[in-house]
Amino acid sequence: MGNTLFWLRFVHTVILAYCIATLLPMSAYALTGQGEQIALTALLGPVLVFVGLVLNRGTCILQTWAKHLTGTTEGWARDIFFLPESWALSVVKVMLPVFVLVIGGVGVRWAIG
């Protein structure tokens, strides 16, 4: 279990860092129109995370797996290396509107050419 949990945390940490990093090229494209291909490619990660949240009824699939691995039935199971619990519980609530705004900007920029 320990090795699996380590890799789950590692993968989740990489996914979080990657998705946050995609905000830069998507925002730059939305604001300037430069870097269309990079911005459209950057959409893949956040869209896949969103699909996972929808399929798992608003809860991160990796959080569900971490709870299963740790036997946690209530609250939060550590599924990422560096976020304190209070921040981790707010990530989806805070970042979802940010991503919706940025992705909406990419959509508007792409639509107007």
C-alpha cells in the first residue's frame, strides 16, 4: 500500500502542477491571441480533470482512491505531497471558477479568430 500511495501522491502532484502551469499559455492566448496551438493543447489536462470530477460526482478520482488505500471514511486522505489539508479541500472550489474563466477566454478568442 505504501508504494502505491507514494505513486498516487506523485502523480497527483504532477497533475496539479501541470494544470496550474496551463493557465499561463491559455491566459496569454485569451488576452493576446498569440500561441493558439499551445493554448489549445494546454486545454487537454484541465478538461480531463473536469471529466474525472464529473464522472466521480464532484470529487477527485485520486482522492477517492487515496481514501480507499488509507481506509479513510471521513474527511480527507493525503493524496498530494505539498498542500496542507485546508488548501487541498479548497482547490476545486477556488480553481474551478478560475479555469472556467480562462477556458472561456480561450473559447472567445478562438471563436473571434
